[in-house]
Amino acid sequence: MALDKPAPNDLSAFWMPFTANRQFKANPRMITGAKDMHYHTSDGREVLDAVAGLWCCNAGHNRPKIVEAIQRQAAELDYSPAFQMGHPLAFELATRLADLAPEPLNHVFYTNSGSESVETALKIALAYHRARGEGSRTRLIGREKGYHGVNFGGISVGGITNNRRFFGQLLAGVDHLPATILPENRFSKGQPPHGVHLADELERMVALHGAETIAACIVEPVSGSAGVLLPPVGYLERLRELCTKHGILLIFDEVITGFGRLGASFAAEKFGVVPDLMTTAKGITSGTVPMGAVFAASDIHDAFMHGPEHVIELFHGYTYSAHPLACAAALATLDTYREEGLFERAAEIAPYWEEAIHSLADCRNVIDTRNLGLIGAVELEPIPGEPTKRAFSAFLEAYEKGVYIRTTGDIIAMSPPLIIEKSHIDRIVDVLRDVLNGLD
């Protein structure tokens, strides 16, 4: 079709990601606008966003400072190559980000998404050991039910079955720690008390393979896409201890937990556990322009800075790394977080959120409720022989009643913008209670 000929408003061409395409196209749910805590739909309704888009719009929607920064940057410098060239905003942002992160995460490598951040971190880990003369360290350790994006490295270290099963042989030399979910922790408020011993599985893998073969262990401090699986008390501290003991790099996937989601800049700050590499995306621009960043400890970065100065130190990068619009959006987003005190605000309202989430424990078919910071989950008993159907029905009913939630399996997962008010929390919980008690 010629470019100057308008295409029909047909839904068939777009193959939608992570979507039941046939169901959606039979009954489309179209978003046409957004402001602060709400989406606006094509049928003229206002829908309360209980997920911050896809865990990403931490500052809310259509915030003026961020919008103006993007508009201004597009008119000034629309694109700049990041290979052998630079632009000022990229360096300014990297400094701001490094200042936000805990020591010694002093260096930033830009990507365009969480998936790319994970691939980048895994490659840096492998290359780091080779640069130090330990090229035998090639094994990667992930975790069951972990989500680390959808590229081949990410789904290899990830542990969500449907993200892996359809794509044949994944990366070799990958093992998985057990998931941090135990029946005795059901209905825990905040970090569950039981399960620190699950981290000791790393010792078993060291005994099996040899520490000299293991490059890195990657975990989400809080597993988001698997349904808000929380780290037991002492678990992350134990992982840090074991990785240090055996010379294994610890990678935190903070694509969801970063930028205020837990009431702190990062989960590393919240838990007082600092990884060697940290992946981020989503909240870095509050979802406005695709961007990601990998934070690296100084000793990792410095291990590459040897040899002739005219030689590229790391053969990796992306066409859109440090894109000017993304950098402008990220700087304005950081300003918004700071000026409005949104990280602190998230911490202050988190106890109210916690009580609200757990008030749903007595609803029909609820078998667990979980929370930490401004993340919450309500797990439902699956319908026998029809897994995921009950939660998906809840998603559709909630949308019709004016609240947007996210489901994964038979788990309702929520992570609202950090600007949420108590009245919004009340509305979310009231709608969910009505929906859940009305489901078969």
C-alpha cells in the first residue's frame, strides 16, 4: 500500500505482545489518553491505573516537566550516535544516576529496555571474568519463576515456564535457584519470615560445578512478573555473602523495583544489600521514552580500562543507547521524583497500601495476599482444568468497573504510580472486592 494512501482502521495487522490477540480484537480495550492516575478510553471512560502502565509510570501519566523536556529535546537534538560520539545529556544523566545508586555502583551503561539491560549485564559479567584471566567462569545462575525479559539470555536465566518452553534450546550452562515462595509464608505482610535457607542452594551448585565455572547469579530482589514473590528475611543478605565468598558476581534485576517502587531509590538501598551489577529500565523515564541502564561497580568497569587507549574496551551497545529524548525524559523524571518527594511518599503510604491489600484476604477464592512497598498481589485458586481463567476474568471485570489491574497466571499484581492517594487505594480495593466476590 502506498504511503500516501490511508490504511483502514483494521486491528488485524498488529500482532500484539503478551496478549490473547483473538479475544482482544473481538472486544478491544482502547486507551486514547492518560493523566496522572488515570487512563482515558475510546468509549469515553476514565480508568484508574493500578499498575503504573506496566510497572513503569512511577511518576504518573503526562507529567508536565517530563512532557516539556521531551518536546524541547526533540526540537533541539533528535538523535546522536553513542558509538565514538556523545552528547552532554548522556553524561549529565549518568552522573545523576550514579549519585542515586549505592556505592560502589558508579558507572552506567545505557540500553533501551529491561530485556536489553539484562543481556548487557550478563555479557559484562562474562567479559569481566575473561578480562581478569578467569575465562572458565561461564555458568549463569538464575531462579525459578524469575523474569528477566524476553531475549535469549533473559529467558535462559529466567524461570517462567511459558517464556521458555516454545523457543527450543536456550543458553547452555544455566542453573536455577528455587523460587522464594513457601506455603508457610502465605498472607505475610511485607518480607516473609521463612525461607532464608533457599539461598543456600547456591552452595550446592558451587559444590556441583565448582566456583571457578560460575560467572554470575541474577535475581530480582522482588519477583514482579511471576506474581510479586518476595525475598524472605535474610535471603538477599545470604546470597550476597555466598557470591562474595565464591567470587561470583551478584546481579540485581531492578527493572521493576528501581526508582521508588519500594519507597527507596532501589531495592539495594531498601534491603541494604549492594550487588555488583544492577539492571534498570521502566521508572528511569517513568515509561515515557524507552530506556534502560546497567549500573556497574567500579572494579568491574575498571577491569576493562586497560590496553591501548584507542581500542574499544567493550564490544557491545545499541543504536539508541543514550538517545537524546530518553536522556531528557530521564533527567526530568529524576527532577520530578526529587521535587515531589515521590520515593519518600511511597514509603509513607506503603502501610496503608499493605492493609488495603490484605483486607482482600477473605474474598472468594483468595489463597494468598502479598505486599512490599507499593507492590501488591492477590493470588486466586485456579479453576480446575482452566488455569489463568479466573484471574483473567477478574481483569476484564475490573476494567469494566473502571480499574486497570495486571494478571499473571492466577495472580492479580498491582504497582500503582507513586502519586497515588488513599482515596485511589480505597477505590482499587473496593472494586476488587466487588469483582472477586462476584466471580465463580
